[in-house]
Amino acid sequence: MIVLDGEDFKSQEEFYRIMNETFHFENEVSNLDGLFESLVEVREKIRVKNYKRAYDQLGEYGRMIMIVFVSAAFTLDTDVDLIC
């Protein structure tokens, strides 16, 4: 299981740094479309804890990040849990 902490998403740049270092995607991810497309590569369960902190710290962009994770769960069959 891969555990991400919304507390660590302090900026968009930091978020993408964490994504690339954690997932080791084939191509570096730097936007939401790229993140969605790259999540198809992930075979492990993803847990995002403190996901509401991403909203607090990134505002609307934090909400859009969570939408990408939820969309990946439904569309790509990626196993994602969002934990407060």
C-alpha cells in the first residue's frame, strides 16, 4: 500500500514532487491530466490520509487533485482510499 499525506501537499510543485518520487512514473507528472493518465500504472492500493488538508493548503487545486484520485478509482479501477 502506498500512503500519501495531504498534510504534505503544501504547494502544487511539492505535490508533483511527492507524486513523482513516490510512484516512479514512466514519465514525469506535472499536471492533473498527466497524473490521471499515469495512475493507470499503479497496481498498489493508494491511501490518501488527511486529504482535507490538501483543500486547506491548495484550495480549489486540492479539490481537483482529489477528483483525479476518485476518477482514477472509478475509471481506471485504481484502488484508492481517502481518509480524513
